[in-house]
Amino acid sequence: MRNRFSCLLLSLLSLVSLSSHAQRLPQTVKPEHYTLKLTPDLKSATFTGKESIDAVLSEPASTITLNSAEIKFLNVAASFDGKSIPAKVTEDASKQQAKFDFAQKIPAGKIKLEISYTGILNNELRGFYLSKTAKRNYAVTQFESTDARRAFPCFDEPAFKATFDITLVVDKGDTAISNTNVVKDEPLPDAARHAVTFAVTPRMSTYLVVFLVGDFQCLSGSSDGVPIRACATPDQVQYGAFALSAAEYVLHYYNTYFGIKYPMPKLDMIAIPDFEAGAMENFGAITYRETDLLLDSKHASVGAQRRVGLVVAHEMAHQWFGDMVTMQWWDNVWLNEGFANWMENKPIEAWKPEWNMTQEVIGGTQDTLDLDAQHITRTIRAKADTPDEINEMFDGISYGKAGAVLLMVENYLGEETFRQGVHKYLAAHLYSNATAEDFWSAQTEVSHKPVDKIMDSFVSQAGEPLLTFGSIDGSVLPVEQQRFFLNAKNKPETAETWTIPVCFKILGNTSDGNSGSDGNSSKEKCEILSASRQSLTSPPASFLFANAKGKGYYRTSYPDEIYRKLVQHAANDLSPEERLSLLGDTWALMQAGKSTVAAYLDLVAAIDNDSSPEVIDSVRASLNAIDSQIVSTPEERKQLSAWVRVHFAPRYKKIGSPQPGEAPSQRELRAELLLLAAGLGDDQESISEARTITEHSLADPSSVENTLAGTALGIAARNGDGALFNQLQKASTTAPNPQSRAEALHALALFRDPALEKRALDYAVSGQVRNQDAAGFLASEIRGRDTRNLAWQYVQDNWDKVTAQLTEFGGAYIVGATGSFCSADRVDEVTNFFAQHKVAASARTLARARDQINDCVDLRKAQEANLKSWLSKQQP
Ligand code: BES
Ligand code: ZN
């Protein structure tokens, strides 16, 4: 009986796995080399293709299956042993595959597939697509994750690496850019077009191929002998200088760090007017959305500069992690994205130390820890087989969590040891593929430390540990670990444990007399925690902080006597990163019912004079969350507002107006304080000052400091009238540089006057806003406390217009934004709406959004009374 049952179960299981693997190609045919000649027609939005694929059959076959989508086959044949036989083509649109059937068996060994076909230049921002400016059309590509098959039939999986020989036939006067340098450029007999041929690429995955056609102009530079260009449409090319100098710095930095030279003959970076993602790491020719590559250095905010620097460094890191060494399959996409996310900060920190990258990073870790403490989360490595499942992998877990885990391990091993492990891993898999085990084995061998155990526990288990410390007893510190959930309702199901490198900062009186009063000279010590209960041997100290530099991927809970001391000493003895971590932990414990909103607010009061903009930003986000999630009466809202005003408006006034030559952190701090005072603080004087700044900056952008101006614009819009709306709507398309256009567009989503909000929503779906921006715009309307009700109703009522604007990832942004509601009836409404209006690649996002709404409802119930009583005690 038992046997029969398990047999049935087994065969059911294999059916399931068969169907989920149905979209995978067989391993019996391996491509080695593609020769591609593509002729796009930008006017009719079509293209023709001639392709030959050199492949090897590991066994005789009469059918060959590969990927294709929206391709019309004209002629297909296979040649081998000096003869050529035609194929009958059967397409399976649902699997995005084409099957070539041959009348005879082809023997094992080398063959050549000859394919001629036509395709369309679509408007969907993926595959081979059209991008438009007022002047003309461009034909460009975006292939990650599974869209190379829309441009050429191919074995479209990351492990089928091959070399590529590409020719683009383009109009006279048009330029063509691809992965490698141009080796031949010849006019066609008709003289109206020319054929541009590129050098053969190294072995690479299909998702990294790129073709760009149109009128691009470039600024040129070089680094370590590699020519680098920053390219854009002709009117924008002047704004590429900043990114070009970032790339020059970063290329040399990476050559040195990796000990493996950048391998391509050149590096191009190209801004594309219509681009769905932020940027894409195509080997040797990185594509960007305009705001992530171009900026006007004279007028850019610190944030905009940092963003461009980071995106450049991120995509360049992928030239090693991703392009030279690629994950075997998408289940391990963190090997690409987590690595790039961890790596991007290094060269930027070295290039611009004044940008305080490490604070940014640790601030980001807090958000990731909150994401991962939701009931619905996933393991870093996770099953992903269909294109939708693969696209859902590009989330806060692959980027944020994987990056944070790498940072924790690096901090534990030491930078140089970790670097050697990285080198060993890369060198072993160059121009090939790798798995998670390949990475942590290399690190384990180099360091002789249990990196495999540490990483396996964080990569293969969902969620994060909470470390609960007992009281210090002499030199013994008891600690327990268990999975942490933001909602107290969720209990750990099994006794999961992690292998955690815990690094302490020893504070208070130590035996060697270090008083710990200087944040930098305090002692640090790391220990491995692996059992669910353990006693750590800490040097005698009256108290300590159990997440030195904030680099550990865990939450901590201390006994009262230690926590109270940490609050007292936070301002002077903890670094900004450690304060971010303490704030994050206290906030998370409050949500989980292990602390109170009063305790969180007392911590804020203890550090209200903080000079780190990142710390103030974290405080601001939490205060806003208290306002929109816990406050339940207008009276309380007034009290909270008054408290914020008292604590932060005087600081804004004291910091004074911008001075030439100020440090970036000072400029950002001023902007953060204004945002707190004029936002939650509702300080009328600050609001009118924001209006004045905005008037000046709209009249003459160079008359105001740009970081402050960007913030002031948002405040002015939030409190703005029809005249300002008109001005910004115009600026969103006509401002000279990409950042100013984007800032104006974002500000349109902040107007609170319902009539203006309605105009903004109409505008977003009018077709005048680029599809790349529409979903983000609507999502920000749905996230806004004062705009969300109207916006969500509007999106539901106008779903047809909304979907007409949605890109591949856009729908998921809107689904995710509904997670900011906070009432039980919204859960049903959101569930029902998206059950009837399916959005691609958003299953997990929807589950998370519902989870988040439920968590918020529970949070309000749990903390409402506590907040009320705390606020009543704050009265002057
Ligand atoms: N590889 C991604 C872009 C991508 C993701 C393309 C998913 C297709 C599907 C790229 O490296 C990336 O991560 N871009 C980020 C910017 C980066 C600085 C975090 C982006 O697009 O936002
Ligand atoms: Zn990336």
C-alpha cells in the first residue's frame, strides 16, 4: 500500500517537474558560434535576419529545438558532411520554441544551421525594439532575461555560451553599436545603406548580446588602454562626461581588484530614450536609461551623481560577475545581481569618499532585513523556470539580501582574503558558468573558514535570524537565535538555525581600560554562532553592540540594561552605520511586538541632533510610517507633527543657507531636515521657503544648490496649485537635461489637490508619458498617503488605459504599491482586482502586498494605545 502510494507520488512529482522544465532546451545540441546579419527597417518597424549557427550534436537527431518568439521563418536547413537538408519548422508560441524536423537523422558531431527569417521591431522595450525621439526612430535591444529569442532564433539559456559574429545593415549616416569593435564598414551596392561588421566576441550568453542602430553620438575616453565611450542621442551627448569619468576610474579599479583584466576591445555606455530597466550589462556595450547615465554636473543633486556613479559601477562589475562568469541557471541569478550590488560600492567609495557610501549601504540593509522578515519571502537561490518566474527573481532578495550576505562574509574574512576568494572563483570559471557552491567552495579553500556553512545557511534558508542576548555575566554572554518575523503572528515553524559571523563592538569598561568613549578606538571581535543557544566568550565589558559597523545580516534584541546604555551612548560611541542598525533593529522589534513605538521614539529623541543625512533619512521614513500606519486620529496627527516640528525645524534653520564648497553630506543633511520640517512637521515657514527655492530654481537652476532644490520642488508640489502644475508638466518634457525632466515628472505625482491629482493620473495614461515611466508614476501615486485612495480607484476604473502603458516589469510595480494600504477591506479588494486582472510576473509581489497590508492592520492594533500615551506625555 505504502509503496503504491509513494510510486504514485513519485510519478506525480516527475510530471510536475517535467512540465516546469518543459521550457528548458535539451542538452543534446550545443551551439558554438553564431553568424548573424540583421537588417532593420526603422520606418516599417521590421527587420530581416540571416543566421547560421555552428552547433555540436552529442547524439544523432532528426529534430532540433531552440527558442524563438515573434519570428517568421523563411527558410531553415542543416548542413553537415558537405550536404544541406531542409527542415520543417513547427512553432510553439506558448513555450517560445521552434522545432526543426529533418527528413533524415543527422549524425552526431558538427553541423551548421542556416536560418533566414523576419521579425518585428516592437514597442515593448524588450527584444529588438523601437525607441523614439521627436526627431527619429532608433532600433535597440534588451535581451535579459529571455528576449534574445525575439531578435534571432537561438539557444536562449545562460549556459549555452557561444561566440558571435555580427553584421548590422543600416541606413547611410546611421551608426551601429554592438558588443565589440567595428572591423568592417562597407557601403551596399544601393549606396543607401552600409553593412557594419563587428569583431567576433568571446564565448558569452545570448542575453548579453546587443545591437543599437540610429544616430548616436559619443564622448570618448580611456582607462588602462581600453577605449571608453559615453553615447546618447545628439542633443544629450554633452551630459555623458560625468559617467565617462566614473567609468575611467572604475575600470582601472576593477582591473586591479579582480586581478583579471577587462577583456573586451572597448567599453561603450549608451543612453537609450526608451529603456525599461535602469541599465543593462551587455558585454562591452552597456545600455542605460537616460537618467542613469547622463547628468549635468553643474546642476545635479548629490543623489543624482551618486546614482549615476553606482549604476556605472554596478554594470561594469557585471562585466566580470555575469558576463565573463555567468550563473549556470536563473535560480542563481544572485551570483550576478547580488555580486554587482555588493561590488558597486567599492570603487565609488574609493572615488568619492565624501559620498559616504557605507552609510547608504547599511541603510539599504535595514530595508532588506524588513523585506526578508515578511511572512512571504523566498530563499536567495530559488526555482525559476518560466520567463515570468525568472523575471520575478530580480527582487530585493537577489540584490539586497545576497549583497548584504556577501558584505557580512567579507567583513568576517577580511577584505584581502575575500578578494582572493573572488579571484579564485572568477579565474576558475572564465567564459563559462558557475553555481553557488562554486563560489563558497573557493572562499572556503582560500580562507580555511566555514564560508560554505555560513553561506549555505543564508542562501538556502528563507528569512533572517534574530539574536536575543542575555545579560553579560563576567565574560560570558548567552545568546539565542531564531527566525525573525515582522509580524508576531508568524512563529518559526522549525528550529532553523544559521551559521552567523557575529561581530561585536566592545563598549563600556573593558579590562584593558578602553573606555569606549571614542567610536573608532573601541574594540571589535567576531565569533561564529551556529547553535540555537550558545554562550559567547566576550571580553569583560559593561555593554556592547552586537553588530559592529552594521555589517551583519541579522536582527538583535538586548536585555534592558544593555539597550538603555546603547541608547545613551548611541550619539557618541556608535558610528552612523551602527546607529542605522540600532534604529533598524528597534523599529523591527517594535513591529514584531517585542518593543514599543514609544521606545523607538525615545531613541529618535536621543539622536535628533545626528549629522548623518542617512540616519535622518531613516528616521524620517519611520516617522512617516508611524504617521500613516499607527496614528489613528487627526488630534494625534497634530501632536506627532508638532513633535517633529519642535525637534527638526530649528535644526533646519540653524544649518543656514547653502554655502559654496560645502561637503555633500552637509548639502544632503540640509535637504533631509527641510523635508522633515516641511513634510511631517508641517512647518509653514519651511513650506513657504521651499516654495521660494522652487520659484528661483525654475527661473534659473544655477541660482540654487541642487540637492536642496530637488527636495524643495517635491514639497512645493505637495502643497502646489494649478500654476505650478502647468509649469512642471511642461518642464517634464522640455527641461534641457534628463534629471530635470525626471524631477518635474516625479513632482507631478505629489500634488494633493484632488483636481490636480486627477490631471496627473490622466496625464500618466495619456500616452504622453513614456511607458518606461508610467508604472512608476502610478505606483508612487498609490504609495502616497494623501493620494492613494483616489489613485487606486483611478487605476481600477481605467485599467485598460493603464495596461496599454505597462512594460514587462511595470505591472508588478503597481501590484507592489497596493501593499501600502492599511485596512482589512483593502486586502480583499486588491486580491479580487488582480484575480480578475492578471499581471505578469507578479505572483510573489501580490502575496507580499497582501501580507504587508495585514501586517499594518495588526501593527496599528498593537501600537495605537502606546503611541497615544507617548504623544500625550510630549505636550509642552
Ligand atoms: N541586469 C540588470 C538589468 C535587468 C534586470 C534586465 C532584470 C532585465 C531584467 C542590471 O544589471 C541591473 O541590475 N540594473 C539595475 C540598476 C542597478 C544599479 C541596481 C536597474 O535596472 O535598476
Ligand atoms: Zn545588475
